[in-house]
Amino acid sequence: MYPPFDYFEHRRACVIKQRQRDARFSSLPDAYKGSLTSQQRSILNAPIASLVSDVHSGALSPIDILRTYGKTASIAQARTNSVTELLLPEAEAWAREDGDVNLKGPLAGIPVSLKDSIAVGGFDVSVGYSRNVFKPYAEDGVLVKLLKKAGAIPHVKTALPITLLSFESTNDLWGVCRNPHNPKYSPGGSSGGEGALLALNGSRIGIGSDVAGSVRAPAAWSGINSIRCSTGRWPKVGINTSMPGQEGIPSVFSPMARTLDDLTYFTRVFIGMKPWEVDYTVHPIPWRQEAYDQALEEKPLRIGLMTTDGVIEPSPAIARGLEITASALRSQGHEVIPIPVSSFPSTATPALGLQIASTLLCADGGQTFKSFFRTGENNDPGAAQINFYMALPRPIKYLWYLWTKYVKGDPVWAGILRYFHPLSAFENWKWVAKREKFREVWFDWLNKPEQSFDFILCPGNATPALPHGGMKEAVSSCGYTFLWNLLDYSAGILPVTKVDAVKDALPKTFKPANGLERGAYKFYDATEMQGLPIAVQVVGRRLTEEKVLAYMKVVTDSLAESGTVYEHLDVENLPEVEEIEGAQRRKVPVEPEKIW
């Protein structure tokens, strides 16, 4: 259908899809309702290995596990609007002895939630666009086939932003996904539904994707653990995306979990399923247990402390979390060495990295993700800003660049503006060459004796979670995650503590140093952010997932030894919060579907 008539199709699709989702939740049997039982509490608290063992022995039914997480997913949905597609009716069928799931596998009975962009047979893969609905996939994607072969049970799909280019997770089709700690704030993006759901124990394991921080920002903003795997370590066939063909900064599917133990267990088991045998994009690299064990045993570790990237200073809350972590590591005998901005290679600074990564990610000028919009379909505020900058005529943009750099004295923001326009193939190849040179310089720099770090400890983002709509100003404040996508390094997020209104207040004398910092700090308010998670990032070399997970354990154990243990949300004992106006999912009267 052609504009403007497809606007009515868009509105119709949004109403119907939300109506169908609401009806599925409403029609859940009584087993999915009410308070958690003592058995369900024990299921939520048991290690994955114990649950799998009980399913193998017959001591625990996978249906019992599924109904536990179905119940918590329902609570999480009511609070955060994190679920897009509810798979529970089908999941029960998959979980039975004659179903599609291998109940003898290493993940037997473990519920797994999936970012909406992952294909599950019989369901849409909307990616937040209304034109993609009512087109269910004929079969599971490779990733889901592997999960079922391992014994895992997909039970929900989760929220993301339209375009996938935001630390928000909102679109017309599914509505606003809210932070589990405070509904006025974003849970992160683009895998924000996963972050919100896992923070409330609505799933055991989640799988998202990361192109500029899309599993790490939700982990940091919602208070869970995640790891961004290097390209080729995780399957990517059998998905949909907003930017097919974009390979300047490849997107990587990666796991997320409420606890580090779950994240490590799942990563080890899933890589052990040999995904390279069914997905041509995966490197044939088995799980290297010896690398994990060795990283745990090494002491003292030599840790690089990146307190700032020289682009955006971390906020007081994030700086405090970083200092707590560095102090805990030092108390356990590890060597923590500050990395001053002046020590970064002059030809490969984080500021230059942000420029290269931003230019490559949007090399088509946003034409691809815009091509899927229907008339009247709302864009994400951050992606809309990208559109605005990209659409400016080059002469006007060049004058703006000159004004910003030489009159306003802001070379950082000027550097982003100068080249932020659609590239020809000739220009794109030049930027890919810059990317490769950047990687080469960093490789050589890290191999020097003074930079021979076991890992780098740094912020996961300059600020805690931002309020809804904040990405309009903060769309470019993703450098602390984006740098490692550019370099293709393995990087993990772990929560440390929570924002304190007094300790984390912004000094009255603070003034942003550049346009990027101004956007990032526009909504920073420690009083309003009270109780939001504070996280740190652990960064290793390329394809070193085993080591990064081990180093994350070293950090977590060091924090615990020093008396800092992150307090997760209790799904049945949540603090009262004000609802954000308009953030409730659409309520459409409908007769419950007869699905059971």
C-alpha cells in the first residue's frame, strides 16, 4: 500500500499486535498467576547446573521451570512492557517429552528470552516496524534451533527500538519499554527488553545483539550482566535487522543474564554446541576452559584503569562505581594502573575511534533503516537526530563544522559533524581502511610493556540510565561501548552499586567541555536517578570471551570481599514508583484468545 494510505495500515497493525499480546497474557492459565510458591522461589535461586541436573533425573519438570518464569515474566511485563511476543503456549508443547526441545541437553528446561529480531518459527520478526508483522517465519532461525537442541526453551521475545540505533527500546508497534528500577527512565537499548526482563527475573538467560553497546547499555542501565562477544564467536543467521548489509561495524549477537554465574555457564555450554557446524559466520573455536581457569588463577593481575576516554567525562555516579571497583581490586593485591588520556596513541584516540565508528555505522546516510518506515510511523529520537545531521547539505554542514571547531572551540563535536553524511563506495572503503589502521595501532600499543594489561576496567557509559526521549541529545554519547565494537574486542558489563542522591550529585561548577558531553549530561540529576544501577565494563582482547568472563568473576569476587554486593530487584517485593505518563502499554478491550 502506498502513502498516505499505509498510515492506516500502520495504526491497524499496532492496535492488533498489542491486542494479541494482551490477549495472550490475559488467557494464561492459573498456573501462571498468583504469588510465587516456595518451589518456584527455589527454582529462581537455584544454579542453572542444578536445574539441568534435576530435569535430567526427573526430579523437576521443565514445565515447572517454565511456569515459574512465565509467572515472573508476566509481572515484569506489567511493570516494564518488555515483552513483544509471548511464546508460552507453544513453549509448553516444546517442553514436553515428545516436543521439539532436547530434554537431555546441557540446557534442559532452561527458559531463554530472545530479542525481537531473532526468528522463532510461527512468529513475526518485527524489529519494531509495523510493515514486518503478520508475516510469521516458517521455521526457527539457527540460533533458536541450537537452543532447542541444547534443551533450552524460548518463552518470550523482547522489546527494542525501531532502527536498533538507540539506548532506548521504544516503537509505535509495541510501545515504551521502561526501566525496572524507575519507569521514567530507559532500560537501555537496543536490547532493552532483555535488560528489563532479566533484572526482574522474568527470564533465566537472554540473547541480544550489540553494534554500539546494545547488550552492554541495557545491562548497565538495568543492573544485570552481559558480554559483547567478538564477531564470529556467536551465530547470526536467522535474524532480521534494520540495517541488512551494514558491515562497517558488524552487529554481534551475545548473551545476557541476571547473574555472572548464569552468564558464564550459558556461554560455555552454548559454544560447546559447536555453532560453527550450522552457521557459516561462526569461527570454529571451542570453549577454552584452560584459558578461563588460568585467568582466575593469575595473581596479581595487571589492570588498566580507563577513568575517561577524553570525550565525555564519566558522571559522578559512574566515577564512584569505578573507584569502588578499582579499590576492591587493589585490596585483593591486584595492580590497577591508570590510563591517562595522554597515553592513548595519538593516531588512534578514543575521540577518533568514535568518529570512525559513527561514520561507518551510518555510511548509507540512514537510507536503509528509513526504507522500512510506513507513513506516520514515529522514529526513535536518537535515530531522528542521525537523520537530521545526515540530511544537511554538505556546504552547510562544512560551515557548521568550521563554526563549531574554530569559533566555539569544540573539535570533538566538530570532528563528528564533518564527515557525518552518506558515503560513496569510494569514500566508504577509505573509512574501512581507517578502521583497520586504528585496530593495528591499538594492537601495537597494547603490546608495549607499559600497556601489557590483563584487562581494561572502564565505564560502561558516561551516565546511568537516561529518561525516555533523552537519546535526542545523547545519541552520540556511546563512546565507552562503541570503541570496543570498532576494535572488535570482547567486553563485559557487571553491576556494582546504585545511584545515591547525595554522593553522586553533580558539582555546581560543572560545565560541559564539548557538544557530546553537553548532550550526555543534559538529564543527569542524581536526585531523580536515585536507585538506578551503576555498572563497570571489563574489556579484553579480541576473541577472548573465556578470559573476560573470568576477569568479571575476579572483579565480582573482589567487590564481595570488600563488602560490595550488588542488590538485585526482587520481583515480588518491588518498590513503589510513579508511572510515566503515556508509558503504559496500550489497553484494548478484547476477548481472550483460546490458545490453551
